[in-house]
Amino acid sequence: MKTKTILISLCLFFASAGFAHSRPFERFAEKNDVRSMLITPSVLPLPAIFSGMSGIDIDISDLISGIESMQILTTTSPARIEQMQREFSQFATANYKKLGTVTHEGSDISIFANVQGSRIQEVIMLLRSRNNFMTFLVSGDFSLQEIQQIMEMQ
């Protein structure tokens, strides 16, 4: 009986750990002052995704072939910007390897990844400009070189 209780507890723990992994995306997606998009390969490419973000110009066309899904959250609410930046930074730091930060014309882009050998399975990008915060969770199969291209854009 004791063994059964321990096994059930372990199963519940790992199930909740998996749920917690995507929790910030799910929680903020439901807020009225946050815009949320879930994009699948059937609707890619969508260059207009980045057009509303002042000071940020990113071209991800080289990555599109490896994308399985992309979830994007964005807000212009000053209070929500601070909250999302804090919570997503903590989440990304705890669950992913930081690949780097790019600062360009008043905008900061932090890039985190789930690295498996020389391949990347998930990328989280946190983009902060003067009046916006945007986060991307990109799932797929990418090389380190493809991510480095994003980080080198000026």
C-alpha cells in the first residue's frame, strides 16, 4: 500500500510539473489586456506578427521550415508589461538555457532555448520595447546557427 501511495504521488508530481511548464502562457493568454496567438505551420509565414512592435524588426523566415507551433503573447498595458516580464524571465531562466540578449534601439530581446545536443527543440524569446512586451514560445527543430542569426540582426 505504501509503495502504491508513493507511485501515485510521483505520477501526480510529474504530471503537475509538465503542466507548470506551460502555465505562464496559459495563464496570461486569458487576460483581457493580453493578445494571444497560437500559430501552426499551416498559417506560416506571418510577417505581420512583428509589424506592431515598435523598434523591433525580426526576420524568422529561415526558421519557419522547422517550426511545429508558435505561441505569442503581447501586451501594451504598463502594469501587465512589468508582471509578464518578471514572470516569463523567471520561468525561462528556471527551465531553459539562456542563449543571449540583444539590445537594439531601445528594445531588449532575450533568447532562451531547450538545447538537445546541437539541436534546439523549443525557443522562448522575450521582447521588451518602450511600450510593449511580447513573448514567443516556438516549438520545432532548429540548429544553433539559425538562432544565432536572429541574435546577430541589427
